[in-house]
Amino acid sequence: MAGQNEEVLLSVKNLRALYTSKSGLVKAVDDVSFDIRPGESVGLFGESGSGKTSIALAIMGVFDHVSRFYASASGHEENRALWEKRDEAKKKGFTSVELGLDLPGVEGEIWFRGRNLLELDEDEYRKIRGNEITYVPQGSRLSMNPYTTINLQTAESLWVHDEDNILIEREVLRRVLQTLDLVELADVDIRKDMKPGQFSVGEDQRVLIAMALVSNPALMIADEPTTGLDPGVRRRILDAIDIAREKLKLSLLFLSNDQGVIAETADRVAVMTGGRIVEFGDAKRVLMFPGHPFTRAFIMSNPNMQTMRKIRDKGLRIRGIPGQPPDMVNPPKACIFHPRCDYAVETCRTVRPEYRQVEPGYWVACHRYEELPEW
């Protein structure tokens, strides 16, 4: 989190996000706080199911819509009743914390350019979503219309946000071509009229990135955009994002469980497990000298070459994280990582650790941070 005198573009404070399921309420995000400065890239780094995508959907203002839809479609009366309780509490101005209840939906604060997004109505939010804040989802082929040309799909956000009807078709086409060229898609003059299925894996991902950049946003959220790609294609995707950041002065929230990708893209890193941030700071500090037991275990379970040398020099061995990821319907009490932690003591099982600044610009949530062996 930035200091008081530093400019902040996005500030997430005490964010909670819960959704209904057949098994009960899933505590996807639990009291998360972080910020992003103008032109900065922040990485959300953690295992699958840790809450990274839920944070992205909350920032985009669609978490409640998606959660409510699935609650309705599930046919479970209990889930619908929970949403009714949530709506009633919101009308009366109460949060679930104040009521002492777990209720579905997003609570907390998400400040963007001086406005708390969670206080906006849908019409106001729609002016920001897909315009000032954009989102690159996982799974490029599932995120585009297979029957529409990339020209029309890339231009869509421009037309949608043209409330004053001032854009002309020639100007829109120029911006589309410039953006497709920015992400280094070859022969855009010819290929703009092709459909997604005519592009290779990697090219369609660059088209998705172009769709997120065409409005010249202040913040782009990229949700694991290199997952499942071979190293060469991944390199081109990361290069395209890096070029866009530099030319557009773009801020980036990058979600990934890949240490190498996070190291290449992020200025600062927030490490997540079980819906909580357990470590946050400068990317080099966090990835090279992790201070939380989860971060150490996660990096050791899938190390890069530098980490492998460190493991070898210390006489350690590569190993997976013991146990199973937490059940987010009934997550562990106190420290979220204590059932899998080699350093856990009784305090870790009974008292939730404070998320505290232990060095300038570096936060960690661990009772035993000062006692851990040197990494």
C-alpha cells in the first residue's frame, strides 16, 4: 500500500466477497487491502482458488451479478433467501460485519480516481467498466464471439461508451487498427475482417488484449492471460503487454500462479491464499526473499532456476505444499495457512495474524515472521 503522500489510482480496502454454492457460502475474498499507483503493475500471485479472479470481478462491478445469477439458477431456496437478507441489510444501511452474519456479495471499499466504486449505481459503473477499467479474462476462445470479426469486436467498447454520439466510423477504425498494431498482430489491414477462429493460439489472446486497450484505459486487469500457452507464445503476449504499458502509461493488475510471469510483469506483488493477502511488497523482495511460510512453500513447489540453485545450496528439496487448499465454505480459523504450515504454533491456530508493515513498503500476515529461518 502506498504512503500517504504517494498518488494512488486504485485503492482496495477491507474487501470481502462471498458467493453462494450448493455447499454453502464461499468466502472467496476475506478482508483484502492493496493499492495500485498510476503506471504501476501489481501482481496477484497465488494458487488456483485463492480469490484472485473474485477480486477482479469485484473491481469490475460484476461479482454480485454473476453470484446472484448462479444463486437463482441453482434453484436452492436457501441461496435465494441469503440474497434477500443481503438486499434487506443493504437497504437499511448495514453490512454483514455489523450484523454479525455472513451474507453473499461484495463489501468494503474500492476507490478509483477519488470515487468509491461500490457506492455507484449501475449506470455510473457502466461508464467506467470497459472504458477506464478493462478486463482480459481467462480463455480467449470462450471470451470472443466466433461469428463476428475482430474489427467489430475490438470497436465495440468505443461505440458502447460513445454516449454523445461524437465518434465517426473512420476514426473508430483508425483506433482499432492502431491498437491491433500495438499488440503486434501482423497484417492488421487485411486480417481485421477475420473471425477469432481464423487466428492461432496467442494471436487471439493479443486480440483480447487489444479489445481491452482500445479505449485507452487507466487500468487493465489481466487474468492469467498466458495460461496454457507455450513459452514462445507466452513471451510474445508478455511483450505485447509491456509495450502497451509503456506507450499508454497503463496501470496493470496481473493475476497469475506463475512465478516467472509475475517476476517479469509486476512492480509489486500481493501473495494470496484462502481469500487473503498474506504478503505484499516489492516484487524482487517478495519473490527472492519471501517472508511468509505460504509464499516460501508456493515458490518451492514450482521453482524457477534461480530458486532451484538456492534450494540446492541450502540442502533443501523441491516439494509440494503439504495438505489440501482450504475449504472456503469452512476455512481454517485464525491463520488461513496454519493447517499446512511447517512453522505453525498454537497462536497460529487461535489468533488471526495482523496484516502489518514490517519494513517500509512491505507487509506480511504472520505471527512468526521474525522467528522464521533465513530464506
